[in-house]
Amino acid sequence: MMAMIQALQSLGFTTLLPALGAMATDLGASGSNQRQWVIGIFLICSGLFSLVPGTISDRLGRRPVLLVCMVLFALINLLCAFVADFSVLLAARALLGCASSALTVLPLAIVRDRYQGEDMAKLQAFVAMLFMAVPTLAPSLGYVIFTALGWRAVFIVIGVLSMGVSAWYFFRMEETLPLSRRQSHGASELFGNIRLVLTNRRSIGYVIGMALIFGAHFGFINSSQQLIGEHFGAGGAYSVIFGLMAGSMMLASIANSAIVHRFGIRGIGHAAILCHFLVSIGQIYVASRPGETLLQFVLLTSANMCLLITVFINFTAISLQPFGKVAGAAASVQTFFRLVLGAGLGALIGQAYNGSPLPLAYSFFGVASVTIVLVLFSEGWRLFGGPIPVQAAN
């Protein structure tokens, strides 16, 4: 259930990828890169609003906050199907992004309510595996709906599916934050919890590092249709290729779940970011030489996507480990940085697309380098250290 709730947000943009060109043309967008803002503004607004639902849920509980946001997400998707202007669509996508923020934040808080450390990482790997099934299938689903019924029908399908998941959550999921663990103070205490998260050195480096890594990932998503479908000439096979690349991330999450108790979240997470750095160097080398093939691009980018999901799973568990009762605020801060900084950086990378895969390759290398420094900062300038203790007050 947590995987499907998180996947609704992914469904909100990956299903649209095959229809972006037609959507932009029908609604009068100017410039070929303008289509990317249908994705970018959704992710940026989701990040900007993400500080709100988790922090409020620490006081009111996870269930009411998540239910309201899920219903809004479904309704706004249905409204997007009837817009007649590109600017109006972007405005609706901005609102949709705000509503979708809880779909990412609160499942993390719900998992943290009940698990921590390697157990949390193992469950998060399972959630990520199911979560990745959506972007594996969503572009193909979007392509079928788009070719059969037009791009407006894609929004309707997302809205209907969202209503179904909302009903599932309403009838089957209980509240995970009991009254005894809720924050009972006012707004000053809520913002104090956010400050507590922001000033925790053992966590913040991982949070910002994940945001940068996701920025490169979002940059790939924003420009994937242009890169795979147009630059490498895959055409209609784009949806299948994108799905296979996303499917490789599922395999990585399965592997992570199998080995996390043996090697620990730090050992796996630190090894993954170092490998991401090395693979990025190889991607720059191949992209800078003439005649890069689609197969080379897919293999190298898929390798980086597998490392990305491994970093995400383990860094999530590490960054939430120091927090107990304020897990909602911690998840909000984490999501805020990941989406605002990540989506903003991803939009810049997407706009830098110049008909070549080289800007994307440089972005992978740059964010991997900075992330390693951030992790070193959080770990006292050493890697592969011991576990972070949970704060006794929480």
C-alpha cells in the first residue's frame, strides 16, 4: 500500500512522458523544451509544499492528512483533462504537485513509525521494488492510452486510479502514530522540529546529497524522450526502453533487500555512491566520443539508475535514523530538499539538453562528486562507519 501511494506521484509524470509533445502542441506551448515544464513544475511545487504535510501529521496523525491530499490529487488530475491552454495546465500541475507532496512524505513517516535501521532499509527496498514497477509500466500504459484516446484520457486514468488507491487506504490502513507520540504544541514547536532536523549533522549531508542525485535523475527523466526517442532514433520504442531501464532499478532494490542485513546500510550506501562516481566518469568518456550507440547509453545510464535506487534506499534509512517522534518533520525536510533542489536542478539539466547526452553525463559526475563530500561531512570525514544513534528525546 505504501508503495502504491508513493507510486501515484511517479504515475503523475511518467505516464505523461510519451504524450508531452502532442500535449504541448495542442495547448500552444512555444519551443521544444517547454514541454519539460509539465514535469518540472509538478516536481518543484511538490518539493516546496513537502514541509507541510509531514510536520502537520506529527500533530494530527498520518491518516487524515494523507487522505485529504490523496483525494485532492485525484480530483486535480481529473481537472487537468479539461484545460485548453498550456499556461492553465502548468498552473494546475503546480497545484497537483502541492497535493502530491504528502504521497511521498507520509509513507516514509509511516514506515519510520514502525521500523528503523536495517529493518527499515529492508522494508524500504521492498517498497521501492513495487514503486519502481510503476515507471517500468507507466510510459507504455501512457503510450497506449495516448494513441487510443488522446493525451487528455491519460489524466482521467491517473485520477481514477488515484481514487481507487485512496479508497484502499481509507478502508484498510489504520493510524500508525498514536496519540501518546504526537506533537501537542503549536506552530513554534512544529518549526522547531524542522530546525532540529536541519541542524543534525549526521543526517543533513545525506538529505542534500540525495537531492543532488535525484536532480541528475530528474534531468534524465525530463530529457529522456528527446534523448532516447529523438537523438538515438528509438521512436515508438522509447516507452519500452524507458520501462526496461526502470525495471533494472527493481532488480537493484531486490538485491539491496537481500544483502542489507549482511553489509549494513552504511556499507552498501557508501559503496553505491562511490560506484556512481566511477560509472559517471565512464559515461562522460563514452558520451564525449563520436558514435555513441543507443545500447551504450542505455547500459551506462541503467547502471547509474541502479546505483541511484541503492543510494536512495540506504540514505533514506540513514537520514531518518536519528529521529523518532518527529519522523514526519524529518521526512518532510528530506522530501523538500530532494524535490525542490532535485527538481530544480533536474529542470536546469533538462533545459541544457542540446541534442547530445553529454550534459546529462556531466551532471551525473558533478552531483556524485558533491554528494561524496556531503556524506564525508555527515560522517566526520570517514566512510563505512558505525550506526547513527536514535535521539533519546525522540
